[in-house]
Amino acid sequence: MLDALLRPKAVAVMGASRTPGKVGYAVVANLIQGGFQGDIVPINPSGGEMLGHKIYAGLEEYGKEIDLSVIAVPTAAVKGAVISSLHQGAKAIVVITAGFKEVGHEGAVLEKEIADLCRASGARIMGPNCLGLINTHHGMNASFASHMPAVGGISVVSQSGALCTAILDWAAARKMGLATLVSIGNKADLDETDFLSAFADDDNTKVIVGYLESIGSGDEFIRAAESVAAVKPVVILKAGTTSAGSKAASSHTGALAGADIAYGAAFKRAGIIRAETFESLFDFSAALAMQPLPKGDRVAIITNAGGPGIMTADAVENSGMKVASLHPDTAEDLRGKLPAAASVGNPIDVLGDADPERYAMAVEAAQNDPSVDAVIVILTPQAMTRPAETARAIAAKANGSKPVLASFMGGSDVLPGREELVAANLPDYPSPERAVAALKAMVDYAAWRLRPPRIVTRFPVNRRRVERIISRQLRSGRLYVGEAKAKDILRAYDFSVPDGRLVATVDEATEAAPRIGYPLAMKIVSPDIVHKSDVGGVKLNLNSQQDVADAFELMMLRIKRRMPDAFLEGVYLEKMAPRGREVILGMTRDPQFGPMLMFGLGGIFVEVMKDVTFHLAPITSGEAMSMLMGTRSYKLLEGVRGEQGVDLSAIGEALQRISQLVTDFPQIDELDINPFIVGKMGEESFAADARIQLSAGGAL
């Protein structure tokens, strides 16, 4: 799809320079020194020669068609260079030059003009404001980076040119090869989604790595990433996610959701492996590129020192993986071959005087154990340790049936061993914790690959009823849907809601009370009051008409004093819901990724601990249950210390019904059911309170 860009036959460099240190010099020099086998066409009006290549005064002088044009001329000359390149048949253009939308309005206008020119000609443009690109398998370094990386299986897409150079330096230091590296800059045309698809079809790419500061089209990106992750790993470091946005959230869900939450939910849906740091970006990528995926999460640990073995075991358990229980035959085999003082449990302690053969024996035994899914090998430098020979011995026994990761701890003493490990395609980490984190990323990705097909349940509901309610709200210009109408919407989607009435006067309240049935709850209804309890707008356990009358008059009096400008529609009088566990269900619509569902326990768990999980809608039943299990307080729902748990399936179904509702009606911007009262297995669950916020631009 992007052959003219990634695998061109003729590359023009607009702005070639004979002066070392200039970008135009570096690009031409890199193409030559990188071994590019196609035509290299330096262009500069002054003509001449550089590095044995003729410099053409213009593309017309070259006279033949080009595939790729790399533009490194001053900003004011870029448009002319683009026009000239297109006239000479270029199907791909890389604009290295900066000074476009990143500097202001005039730059943005110019950027759009050159993008439109390329689009009209059927050419693709990368940049502007970028480092260029490298394809090691094509022998092409069309960038101004300082060196060409070795050939490898990791392809990189980065929004930052500076990060590209850091990645190249990292790869050189670790003696790791790369397949392709592209710096997408301002993304005037080609963006991260385009390169995900291109790398998915590239046989030379084993792992896709990304550094992104923004994502253009969230829906397109998620669809592409999910398709790509099904065949090869995608590891992304997403920067710039600390701002929750400028929108004032009116719900708990909206207040707790932010940009970082949205990206996390999106990446989880798509099977993207998220790296939180630059360090972990390549820790994960190295493991995925070098080793097979594990079939499970049971880990064997081999060490020549007790302390690091314990550290590794702690890290494994804390990550959610398991320290494997070795098969009795494995323990017996090790007991017969290792010194009497060695530990044949897990961690397998081969002792401080372990020679390479002892390590090889332990690796072989752990790999052959059916109770083990992955192996982590720890080495600390003792006086008798031979790191390089030990690394070669470990590599000889690592047969590719299970992932083997190493942590050669230390500095100069273990450096020869680290180099041997990388040469043998075994990832090595300076600390056990980093090795464990990389293995955990592999385990999670492998589990995602094995997930069942996504089947989203569609429940029979009354859509027409919801259409009428939302249509009336929008026509009246009221975007906030109060409790009464919000509960009507929930009833239409088959939520159980306690019987209730909206009443405007004390007489209406006392008349409705016995019909609804005691005990009753009374809640203020006002588009200006979101958090009712904060202003004394909630009264519970009313057991008579007199209770109702007194509560109504006192509530109205107090709220009018506290909020004299608030419009009061009346109160919502409702039968008290049965007791049960209070949870919060919600949704907020992210501008890029669409509706995000939220789940959390009520009270302190949300207000203080913020113990909530998010997932993009629509969700499956399995994804709904994973939301519950993703909270730290999940055990309380299951039941602890002899206390019976709650009906988890009722919560899961409620989340799926919200998912269907907000997917059916994109006009719903935020939704909270707080609390949703869930009982024990077999008991009915209720939406005790609800609020909905519609979108100002919504229409049916």
C-alpha cells in the first residue's frame, strides 16, 4: 500500500547540500552509506557533485520519474518543491522541514495546501516536521539520523523525531535490529493508523512499536489496531494524557474519566500493549520480538542467589502471575544433579558457585516441565561466575518452546554475558522486576489473542419510548435529564426501578404517598441541582403522609434559602429500594473513542479510593465481568469472611444494557446510575437513582 514510501526505487532529496552538518547533506549521505540500491537524486539549484553523486539543479534535469521525494528546503520553498516532485511522478513525499501548524495559523494553512496538492495527485505525504524514515530490509535511510540501525524485526512509528533518535541509540546500545522506523511529525496526511496497517502486511515486521502524542481518528485507530494486534504485537507509549479535558463533567463517571482513562480503555479493547515509560516500551518489545508467547502464567525462576530469587518471586506474584509449582519429576531430576545445598523448589537456587553447566541443566529441566509456561533466569556476579559462558549455555538450552528471559544483574562484570544473550535472541534486563514486567506484558497479550469471539448481546427493549423522551428534551432545550425521566429511560431498557411519582406540591405528595407505598424516599428535582444530598435534597424512610408533608415543606424551604435561583420542578417520591450492595454504573462519551462505561462500588470506594474500571462500549458479557474483576474491591462482591456475595450476573447484565442504550442513542453524553442496588443471587436489583446528560449537538 505504501511501497513508494517504504520501498522506493528512486529517491530525490530536495535541498541536498554539500555542507556536512546540514540536513540535506545528512539525508543524501545516509542513503549512500545505508546501501540504498535505487537511484539517489540530490537536488540543489547550485548543482555540482557530492559524495560521488551528481547534484541536479532541478528534477527536470534528472528527467526520469521518482517514487519518493524527501524535502529539506526552507519552509517558504516547500510548496514549490512539492509541486515539482509531483510533476516528476512522485507517489510519496516526506517533508522534513519544520515551520508548519506547530508554529501557528499561517503554518497550518501552508500545511493544508501541500497536503491538498498531494491528495489531488494521489500521492501520500509524511510529515512535515519530521526526521524521515528508515527501512533496513530495503537498505534505505532517508532520514537525518546519525546512523543506520542493524536489520531486525521491530518497526517503529513515532510522532516525535527526537524520540526516533533516542530509539536508534537504544537499539545500537543493545545491539538490537530494527525493520522500519518512520517519523510522522505533524501528520498532514499519513498517520499512525496508516502505518499500523502497513506494518501488519510487512513480513519483516514482528513487533510494532509506537510513540504517540495524539491520535487522529479514534474509531479508525481502534479498528485498525484490533485487526493488527490479532496477528502481531503492538506496543505503544502514549504521552500527553494528564489533562482530563476542558468539558465540565456533571456526573461521577465524567469526573473520574480523563484522557488517560480513555486511551487505557481504547488500548485494552484493541489488544494494544501499553508501555508507561520509554524504558518499558523497549523492555516489552525486545521480549516480544525475541521470544515465543507463553501459553500461561506459571513462571519458573532460576537464580544463583537467594535474595534476587525472592525479589523475582515477589514481582511475579504481585503482577498477577504465578510462581510455578514444579512437577515432582522435575524436582527429583534436579535433586539428583544439583549440589545437596541447592534448592529444587521454585525459585531453583543453583547456588553462588554455579558454573554454566549447572545453569544449562536447570533451564532444560524448567523448560521440559509441563507445569511451567515461562522461565526467568537470574545471574549475579560471584567470584566464580562466568557470565559469557553461562549466557551461551543458557542460549543453547533455550529451544523456543517457552519464553526464556534473563536478568544478569550488575555492571561491567556481567556485560559480556549480556552481549551473548542479545546475540542469541534472549532478552536481558538489569533487574528482575523489569524482566517480570516484560513477561507479564507477554502473558496478557497472549491471553488477549486467545480471547473468545466478541459477541455483543442485544436485549429486547422499548427504543421508541426512549426516542420520545430524548426528542422532547432536545426540543425544549433541556440537556439535563432529571431522575424521573432518566428512570423512564431505564425502564424502557428493562431496568428494575422502584415505583415513584414526580410531584410539585405538598398536596400531590401526600396524595401519591399511600398509592406508592411506604417507606418512601423523597428527592428534589431540579435541572440546577446535580448533587441533591449536598443541598439537603434527599430524605429517606418516610413512613406516613405526615412525614411526607413535613419533609416536602422543609426541603423546599431549605433549598430555596440555599439556592434561591434554582428552578425547582418538585420532588420525586419513590418507594424505598430493598437493602443490598450499592454500586455505581455509568457512562461518559469520549470525543475520540465514544462511550466509555464505568463500574465501581459506592461510597468511599468511588469518592476516596476512586476504585473504578472503564471499558469502551459496546461490551460483551465477558468484558462486563472483567470490569467487575478489575476493581480492587471485587472480593467484597464475591463475599468475604463468610458473608454471602451478591448477584454478579445482575451487575454484568446491567452494564450490557447501559452499553446497548448509549450505543443506540449517541445523544446521551453522560449517564450515572448511583446507586445501583444489587442483592444476593436470585434477588432483584434496582436502579435507585439516575441522571442523564444529553449532547448539545444531539438530534434524533
